Amino acid sequence: MAQIKITQTRSQIRRPGDQKKTLTALGLGRIGKTNTVEETDQIKGMVAKVRHLVTVEAA
């Protein structure tokens, strides 16, 4: 599988709880934090849920 690099670019303050939990599950939690993960269907779904808070690049 391919790897993708996810970086949090916007704050999770004043966001619904499910979006905060999704960021935590992706290994994020503060602006500027980056995590590299496998590109699976589950990860794609999580990224789609918080796409307005993160940027995604190929690793």
C-alpha cells in the first residue's frame, strides 16, 4: 500500500466531538503536527471527514 502524509492545518477547537476523535485516531492533535500512515479505505474515510482541517500529500 502507498503511504500518505497528513498534516493538521486548522484547529480542532469548536469542532464536533467526532471530528476531534478522528484527528486523534489519525495521530494528530495540534496545528502543524504531521503523521505518515498507510492509505487504506478506512484512512481515506477519516481524512474525508476532517478534510477542512488537514492537508494530505503522497509520502
